[in-house]
Amino acid sequence: MLAAVPVVAYSPEAVALFNQGNASIVSGNYTEAVTAFDKAIALEPSYYEAWNGKTDALNRAQRFNDALIASEHAIAINPDFLKS
């Protein structure tokens, strides 16, 4: 599952990096995806959708411990993001 569409409150640069991360996931380049999401997060630390995208990329790369950490960041920023 790809990350949610970002809200307009984020900078255009962060949104572009988020979109790049999602495109990298689709193309199967998970390392590139993580890098793009990390850059988006560096610009917008509260960008929980980018944290979620990073979680997805890390899971697909079978980096499960790192994925758990990223997921915890996303949930800490927006606990309502987790859907039941």
C-alpha cells in the first residue's frame, strides 16, 4: 500500500520528494524511495505521510526493524492516521 496523498500544508519541495518516493516504490527501487522520503522528512519533520511512505519502502526492502521505527514516528505525529 502506498502512502496517502499529502496535505497542502507541506512545502512544494517536500511534496515533490514524497511523490518521488512513491514513484520509486512503484518501480521497485526501495533504497531510492527511502532516500526521497528522508529528504521530505528533513524538510517537514511532521510529514507523517512521508514517514508512512518510508515505512512502506523499508518493509518492502525487508528492513523490518527500521520500518517499525518509521511507523512509530508516523503514529506519534498523527495517532488518528492508523485506521482500524
